[in-house]
Amino acid sequence: MSTEAAAAIRTALIRLNEAENSLASLGVEGVIRRIDAILAPNWEGGANGGPDHSRADEREMERSLFSAFPDYHRVFDDVLIDPPRAAVRWTLTGTHAGEFGGVAASGQTLRAQGMSLFEFEAGRVRRSWIYLDTAGVIAQLTVKP
């Protein structure tokens, strides 16, 4: 394993997490622009074993997520790097303040854990896959206090 390659991947992951956690200061479109700078122009990825999709599709998902959870915050719990790949176990939190996944704003606080697998090429994320218990997320958003 190249120490230099691993360091570059770690830096890119930190930049990605910092971008997503800057929603309050950058706004939705500002965060998306920062993410675009980290992802390769030909990025593709998927979620929960579904078919891969394009960056344009991912931007729409990001707009929905970041608009629905204006205080979105993600913490990396574990990071494993084996160039050109990295795996991250993470926890995200946020207040459900807008429609998401067909569920109207509930005011519920979301806490969800998931994992992402990244593949890097020329210092940028070329492909990534996310694994998250979406049924558990929806259940948290629809629980009556």
C-alpha cells in the first residue's frame, strides 16, 4: 500500500465530510459544488445494492437530503483505506424539517448509521456506494412522539 496514495484518499474523504457538514454556511448548492470538486466528472455510484446512477441523479438526491435536514451532520466512525479504495462507517444526524422520501417534515431528530465504499482515481472519487437502513430512516421520521 502506498502511503502517499492512502494520505491523498484520507485528505479527499476529510474534504468530502467537511463539505457536507458545511450546509449551514454554504447552503445546499454550495455544498453540492464542493462535492463536485471532490468527485470525478465521470462519477457513478449506487445505494443499497441498487443499480449505479449518474452524478446528476446523485445531485438531486443531495438536494432532497440537504433541504430536508438543514442541520445535517455526519461523523466518520471508522475509516479503512486500501488504495484505490476506502470504506467508511459513519453516523449522520439531523432534524427532519422538509419533505424527504415521500415523508412530510416531522420535526423528528434522525440518527442513522451507514457505510460507504469509495473507489478513487487520480485523487478523486470515481465510484462510491452507500449502504443505509432506509426502512429504519423512514420509521424514525414517521414515529409519533
